Amino acid sequence: MNLGSVLRKERKSRKLTLKAVAEKAGISEGFLSQVENDVNSPSVEKLVNICNAIGIEAGDVIKQAQNQEKLVVIRKSEWSDWELPHTGFVTRRFFAPENRRVIDSSIIVLRPGSQIPGRKNIKNSQETLCVLKGTVELVHGEKTFSLQTGDSVQYWSLPDKQMISNKSRGPAVVFWVGTL
């Protein structure tokens, strides 16, 4: 059960700071941060106090945590159903942000000639890219790699110095995984 991500989502949806909730709940800001990041688990009493400070029922939080997706399947038949917006790419993530704790993963569909930059504000992260269809170019620092259907690569993230571009005549489809 992932209570922390539900608490974070509810707190942020109400535009409350960690500090404000922690003070009202009678706990430290550091402890609340640990709870939200699932590093520490609150006692029932502290969970109720946190929920009261946010303005939600503890039972509702537990129900939301129990109902979080634990498995997501994306069928190959769904790849062609995606409308590519003006950006030229679409990202289909497996889990919502609040359900991602260790890794992020997605299927990315790129229109010919389009590109997607590296993730921002990521440090010490690793990524894996596998081309499922088409040809893409990975710019990683000073190096450029051409990857075709079936090729894969694993690398340390360089947020400001990496780019994935579609060099195919048709849409390119890649499976991407990155640590958080």
C-alpha cells in the first residue's frame, strides 16, 4: 500500500505546504516528507492527524492507496490509436506520477522528424531505451547513436545534453525506462 503518494497528491491538490501540514498535525516536516516518500510509516494516530491537517478522511486515503494501479498493460494494437499532438510525440506512461517511486517507464511514439528532450531536474539517473519500431537517433552528450528496430541502449542521464529524435519516414515507437 502506497499511502505516501496519496497523501502528497491530496496535500498538493489543496495547495498546502509540507510545513503547514506538519505543524497542524503535530509532527516534523522531515517526518511528513519521509511518509510522503514511503521511507517511514505513520502510526494510526499520526495518519489521522496528517489527514485532519490536510482536510481528508484517513479511511478515504487508505481506500485510494488500496485502489492504486499495481499493473498496467499496453497492447501493441493501442500504438496506432494515439493522436500525435503539435509537439510531434506522445508519451504513454504505465503509472501515474503518484504511483512511481523508483522507476518511470513509458512507450513513446514520435512523428517523423520530431524529437523529445531529456528529463529535467534529474540527477544520478539511469535510462534504458529500446526501439520497437522505426529508427531513432539518441544524442547523449557529445555522442550520437542511430538505433533501429530491436536496438537498445542503457545510459546515465544527461538532462541538458540528450535528445531522442525520429529519423524514420513513419512513426517511431520506443520503450523507455528511467530511474527516479
